Amino acid sequence: MAVSQENVQLFTQSDWRENVSKPTWCPGCGDFGVLSATRKALVELQIDPTDTLIISGIGCSSNFPHFIGGYGIHSLHGRAAANAVGAKLSNPDLTVIVAGGDGDGLGIGLGGLVHAARRNLDLTYVVMDNQIYGLTTGQASPTSLMGAKTKSTPFGNIELPINPIAMMLAANATFVARTFSGDGSHFADVMKQAIEHKGFAFVDALSPCVTFNKFNTYDYFRERVYKLEDVDHDPSDLMAAYKRAYEWDTEDKIPIGVFYKTEKPTYESMELAIKTHGNPVKRGAVRPSNIKEITAHLY
Amino acid sequence: MSIVRDEISFRISGQNGDGIFSAGEVFSKICSRSGLHVHGYRSYQSVIRGGHVNYSVRAANWECRAPADHIDVLIAIRGDSFIVDAPKMSEGGIVLYDSKGFRIKPNEVKVPEGVKAIDMPAVELASQFSSLKIVANTVFMGAVVALFDLDMKVFENMLEDNFRSKGEEVINMNIESARAGYNWAKENLEPIKHTVKIDPNAKPKMFIGGNEALALGMINGGLQFYAWYPMTPASPVGQFIATYGEKVGVVCKQMEDEINVSNAVVGAAVTGARAACATSGGGFALMTEAIGYASMVEAPVVYIEVARGGPSTGLPTKQEQGDLRQLLGASQGDFPRAIIAQTNVEDGFYLGQEALNIAEKYQMPVIIASDLYLGEHFETVPEFDYDRIPIERGKLIVDEVPEDQRPYKRYLVTDDGISPRTIPGVRYGQYDAGSDEHDEFGHLISDVRAGYPDAIQIRIQQMNKRMKKMEVLLKELPAPEAEGHGSNDADVLLVSWGSLLDIVRESRSQLEKNHGIKTAHLHIKYILPFHSKEVGEILQSYKDAGAEIILVENNYTGQMGQHIRAETGFEIKKKYLRYDGETILPREVTDAVLDLMDR
């Protein structure tokens, strides 16, 4: 798992291309950038695909697990986070990455995302955020901007969007970042930090939909993004993170990079059954030898 | 002169907060520690303070596994006890109440003919030993021990056990109070006549609830992950596992809602953990999408549904078998799953293990159908056989995929429909568990390939493969048999399912003994896959021989009757259906059967 000292690569790009399907995204889709940057991060971190579980919900971006190696769960719409909770608590040694769209994670799956965040399970949650429902051919999403004309808002959206960064800060996520699929090396760098973070890491991945969102385009983002690492931002300062989180709304500037990072005990490190008996899956399904002890009060 | 019974039946009732349930439990354990078989159940409401609650205990030398038809002794803590509980007293019964201590007015005291209402100064007696009013319950319980002529030493030992952590003084105060009640009753009252023989030195029996038995069974069956969201009456399963999970190695996770419960268990199952969850009707409605999902990705999960009175929020603390159609209809499309009814408390222990095995061997969801009465009532159970059911994990690959099986096909088409299964961490076994239609590798065929000739073939193959598991499973499950008289001489065949097993059985013995009716009983446990052929033949043979066939169910529409008709074409026309929220008593089945048979 650790990066090799002698630069010997145990796991290469081709390991993450085994038994995969060809991506079915539209040419130019932002999700291609997410895929290649994620693969790059995984290889750089020398993570074993056999011990990796990539979990998604439903949507264009949720086809992600099929396009990358490792084990995958392509679950139900909005349920990636819940599947990840069950998976991580069953085998805490797995590297678990959750990937899905803004509709999946911030709309139908919002509750699961918020609760997964406050649990601080050691996993990485990437929202591939294109501010539109793509697979259902272009309806407003929870991150569609006010005024956005979509198939469900033909006269313009009259709701304010969710602010994923501020919301994740409020949900006590211990790592909150944003990156842009138009900047592969920034993306891979943020992903590496997110995967390495011990705890719940949230990444808002700006990933343009070239077919249905003609407003939030690559150019739209290129004109507005700036890197937090290039400015005087302290990622351990929660209030500073909140302030940056609102810049897109208030100043039309989009910070990318790590907004906030803190260290807190993970859920699985405090879970008593795991603490006492170890990794449940690795231990196996066994008959507890001490079962009669728990029935003493029934006599 | 009242009938002398071979059982004792006791109830205590009052408000929430009066200590009704602990008194009921204490009396249950006095009986079980006296070597008796005990059946205890509580009736309550969806409030935390106030309301009217009761706890009924029935005990005998024989295995009484149904609620009692009558009450011999009632402790009426509040005036409402005379409205709700006293009418169920049998002749010769005794109601104990304390008019002064609990301010019960003379005009509130009403009992059926032949029942004595005794005003007992329980609070006053208790006040000699404690200023706590709740100690009056101990005084009352002492009187009950005297009325049934039980062994006071058993009660005293029990008080010692219960209050050990609180010290000598508290133990002695309680024992003194109990003795005061006992002596008062001995001096002032005639005991209840019965033929129950007690053995204070008997080996203690486990006294456990239907929900707890399921939980214990699943733990014994190697459960590794349990998720839940609180919902009456399923919560005790989760509470049991939350309390003891750390000791026995089960991760127990309360989730934010039932949708995420039902999905967390799939995530756990795909990862390789034995996983289960429990809920009631409304929660199950939220879980339904995940049940088809579990089946599609071929994940072994046990979903438990402990039904309560519906529809909607319905009667949260009352009994009904009204969710069968929901279980059968859960989730879109055709997909393999098993639905099995828990039939009694003891059955829960073994069913919990059997369900985990079926789920894992067939790589499919197993739904356990229970209900409030079954889940929440307690019984003494015969010593559990912890080794009876081995843990069977089926075609699970835990090391690495053998060379001849590479490249690995998670959804390999096989004769029995079951494919060798890997879990994350197994080398050469990577795949994606996809809720979309997929090929043998798990690659989805739902988008760009859908509709191409090869994808159409794959679709048919995968559907056939999955559904094949239902045929194979059906052969493994024991077919139901009618118990009691054969079709050649039975007057009536009673048909029931789930929690009504022992209630109908007791009614049959009443029909046989008291009314000379020859009875038979067809009880359904395995609901899906269904033994259509066998059930159809049984029903037809009794019908052809001229027996009456009567369906007994705890719901409005006779949902099992409809299921049987759908599966066999046989319509059961005579029905005793109850949907008042109350547990059906054996005597009520008996009366209904007599009525339906025009006897």
C-alpha cells in the first residue's frame, strides 16, 4: 500500500483497466477527466485494486465503477453512501471510494451523504457535479443555478442551489475539497489527499455536461476558478473555509483545492465490535463461542 | 363452582409508568423458575406516560404457547383496569385493587358475576417498608404468589437477584414487602384452585421474546452486520444486537432511515458480511427498492418485517398480519427471493440461522414475516440446540479465484442458477455488482448494448439463471403437511400462517375435547417459493372428503387465502378474519369455527 522507496510500481495504470467496460459518456464529458485523474491518484498511491471498492448510485457518472478496476458496486439512485457505510463497517481495511452525480448525492441521496459525513468513516466521496440531470436528458439538479433553463425549468430555475461545500462543513466532514475535471493534475492531487485522509473526505468535482448544460461549461469554470493553495488559505480554519465556500455565490469566484481538513477519530476506529473482534469480514462468519453469556439475563 | 384448570393465568394492568411490565416479567420468571412453561405478553399504547397497559402471564406444566382465554387473578392498579381487563376474568377469579392507595372510586369497581373484587391495602402495607409507592407492586405480587399457592422462596430469590446491585437494604425492604402481601393474602383470601404442580428446584428455562429469539438465532448463525432504524414493534431485534453485538462481534448500525438501512445491508453483504435488518410495515415500504436490488446483484441479505396494525401509521402497538401482500409485492420486476414466516418464539432462533443460510447459499434476499404479537411476546423455550444448524456459506470464494475460473465471471450461468461468489479482497475476483441488467462478468448491458441480439440473449440467460434459484430452493424447503386428522375423517381443516400456529393448535384441542369435532390444520411457513402442488392437493383432498375448510387470519382481506388461491387456484370460502388490532385468543377461534360450521 505504501509508495515504494525504489520506485518499483507494483500496481500500474493497466491494473486499473482490467475487466472494465469502455466508458459510455458523451465525447467531451467532464467525467473522463474524473476517471483518468482518479486512476492516476490510485496508481501514485500504489493502492491494490483487489482491496478497493468503488461504489456509485445511478446516473451518467454513476457508471464510473464499470470503467475502472477494483471491486465495484453500482447501486441504486441516491444510495451509494448507505452502501458504503455497510461495506466499510464490514471490511474496514478496504479503500472505499464513492462516486456519483449531483442529483444522486445532493438530491435523492442527500440524507445518506450528510449522515455518512458526520460518521467520519474513512472513505472518499466524489460528487461529479455537472449541475444537471444528464441521464434523464436534462432536468434541473440540486446544484443548477438560479435562472438555469432546463427541461424541468423551461422558464428558468427559481430555486437556489445547494452549496455542497458549506453543507459538508456543516455536516462535520473532516476533509472538504473541490476540484475541476478540466485540470487533471489538480484533480489527481486533490484525489490523492482525499484518499489518504483518515476519515470522511468529500470532493466536489466540477465536471461539465457538454450535452445538457450549456451554461456551466469548461470555459465558464476556467474563467472563474482559482486555487486555494495559491492564496493565503489555512485549511485547518473552519470559519475561513465557510467564507471561501460562499465565494461562488457572492463574488462569482470559484475556489478549488482543500477548503478544510481536520483529524478526528474515524467511526470504525471507535466501533466496539470491530475494536474487540477485529475486521468482521476477515474474521469470517463464525458462531460466537461466548453466545451463552449473552443469554444469562433471560433466565 | 368454577372450573379447576391445569394452568394459571394472571394479569396486571395500569398506566404506563406504574411498573406493569416489570411486575409481569417478575411473575413470569417466578413461574419459569418454578419449572413451568410460561407465556407472557404485554398490551400497550403509543405513549410514554399514561395510557392503559397490561401484562398477561399464563403458566402450566404443559407447553402453553398461546395467550390465555381467561384471567384468574388481576391486579387492577387503576380504575380503567375494571373497564379493559376485568371483563375478561373467569368465574372464581379474583381482582386485587387498592382503593385508597390508587384512588379508585367505589362506582368504578365492576367485575363479572362470580368474580371477587378485593380491596387490598397494598400501598399502606408497603409504606411500613418504603416511601416509594411502586413498592406496592411487590406487596401485590406477594399476594399473587399466595393466591396461586406458589413458593415464596422462589420470589424472594428473584428479588435478591434483581436488587443485588442496590445492596442488602433494598433487597430486604423488597422481601419484607413481598412477605407482607403474601401474609395478608394468606390471612384474608381463599387461594385459586388449580392442578398446576410446581417444582422450585427445576432447572431454569430461558424466557425469551419472539424478536429476541430471532436476534439470538442470527447471532448464532454468524451474523456480522446488522442495520436498523427504530420502529415499533421491530426495535427489540436491534436493541438486543446493539446491547450484545460488542460481546459477540456483530457490528450494529442505526441508520438515518429505512431506505439507507436496506441499502447498507446490501453494501455489507456484497463485501462479504452476513447482514440483516428488521423493521415494520412502514419501514419495509421504504426498503422495497433495495430488496429487488439485493436480488439483482445476488447479495445475501435477511430482511425482517415485524408487522403491526396498518394501514399507514395505523395501530403502531397493535397486532395484525396485514402486510403479506406488501411482502409479496415488494420491489419491481421478477426476481428471486424467499419469504418465510416465523411461526413461534422458539422457531425464531432456528429461523434466524436458516434464513442467513438460505440467503447466502442462494445469494438472494430472504424476507422473514413476523408480527407484533409474535415478536413482542415472551415464552419459556426448550433448551436451544446451538449446533443444530451449521453455518453454510454456499459458493463463496474467500482465497483467490482458481486459475480455471479466470477471467472470473461473477454471474456465471450454472445449472442451479448459483454462481461462485467473490468478495472484495479476493485476488482475480474483481467485478462490479450492478443493479442494471448485466452479463456474466457483471458488465452492464442496459445502455449502449440494450436491444442488440447478443444483449437480448444475455438478458434472457440472466433472468433464467436468477429465477432458476427459486426452483432449486423450493426443492430444499420442507413441503407443508396437514397435522391432525387425515382427510378421510376430519370434520374441519383450519388454514393459517405465521404467528397463528400455536393459537390454532390450542383451538383445535378445544374443538376436539369440548365439542367432539375432528380437526386438521394446514399451517403455512414457507410463503415464497410456494409449494403450490402440495398445498393444492391437501386442500382438494379435504374438500373432496367433505371436510369444512376454514381460513384463520389476522387481517381484513384474508391475504394468505388470496396467495393460496393465486398459487393453487383453490379458493377457501369460509374465513375467520380479525382486524381489530387484538391478538386472537384460542377460544375466539373455537367460537368462530363452531359458528362457521353451524354447530
